[in-house]
Amino acid sequence: AQKITQTQPGMFVQEKEAVTLDCTYDTSDPSYGLFWYKQPSSGEMIFLIYQGSYDQQNATEGRYSLNFQKARKSANLVISASQLGDSAMYFCAMREGGAGTALIFGKGTTLSVSS
Amino acid sequence: DTAVSQTPKYLVTQMGNDKSIKCEQNLGHDTMYWYKQDSKKFLKIMFSYNNKELIINETVPNRFSPKSPDKAHLNLHINSLELGDSAVYFCASSHPRESATGELFFGEGSRLTVL
């Protein structure tokens, strides 16, 4: 079974609109972390946001927020006020156990932002 | 100033050759990783080292051999290269302290093309 599922291969959004990228995960470990990374066409991996399994509040970082629904095992990324520079591949990832454990990545969602 | 640096960035070689990719991090992290990103952009963990000790060795052909001379370096040596080894290889590091998120810091990637 896949540990991280991203069901949207591609998403399209207009500039200044909000967009939600879906991510569901599967783990039986009570301690885990959820991450989102951005990979622009230049290829580097850019860390966006982190949510710990025990965190009570949804994580936010600037225009990024993580909609964490623990019972549903979902960790959707919300990008508000999309910009052209947001066009990229977005990966959801999970760490099972403590820090220092490898991340397991989903297959990614390609986001295209148009003007 | 680069936190995680990989060399070379591009590598084109013939089937059957042996090649190495070097990785260095100056973040003082204890844990380093090698990930492979295939042509479909799927990121898969290959190896993980903590303080020069091998922690994870996923199902990777034994033609791939990681070497960690010290905790700041993790090199990847590949013997008898095959066409299917063509991919982007990412080095990453993280700090396993309990308070840390376990976020991975990635290098820029090394694109290997086997002809």
C-alpha cells in the first residue's frame, strides 16, 4: 500500500486564486511528520511547510497552509493568492518516527499558474 | 555557502562504466541520505547514514555502494552502469534531535545519463 497518495497529477489555477493540493497518508505510527516540498523546473527541492502528528494547530508559512485532518489522514496544502512563480511540482512527504528518519514521498502534483 | 553540495551536477557516461557522485554538507547534520528521482519524478530513498553508519539500505542493486568517510560527506559509487540507472540523484541531510522537524535539506541533484 502506498504510504503517501497524491491523487492530482496536475492542477491549474489562475493568478491570485487559492488552490488546494491533496495528500493522504497511511501510517500506524503515532509519531510522524508531514512535509510539503516544491520542485520548480530548475530541479531543486524547496521545503515549504511541516506538520507534526501531535501539533494541535494547522501549520502556516506565509501563503502556504497545511490543512491537517488527522482522523481522515489527510494533509492538504493550500496556497493562497497564487503567483506565476508557484508553477512547479509539489511533493507531499511523511516521516514515520522521530527526526532523522528518511522521508517517504508521494508521486507529486504539477501546479500550473496562469495569468 | 552552499549547505548541501553535490558534484558533479551532470554526468553522461557509457553503459558498463563506474562512476561516483560526491556529497558534502556544512550544516553540522548527523544524518545524510541518497534519493533517486526517476523520469516520472518519483523520489525514492536509497540509503541513509547516521554518523557514518548505514541506517537504511533500500532494495537497491549492490552495484550501488555508498561511502561515508565522515559525517559531513556521503558519496555514491555506482559500478557497471545500466541504462535504467539514468536519473537525478539527490543527496540530503537532516538533524535528528528530538526538537527538530526532521526536515531534509537537499542538494541540487546530480543528473546521470547512461548511454
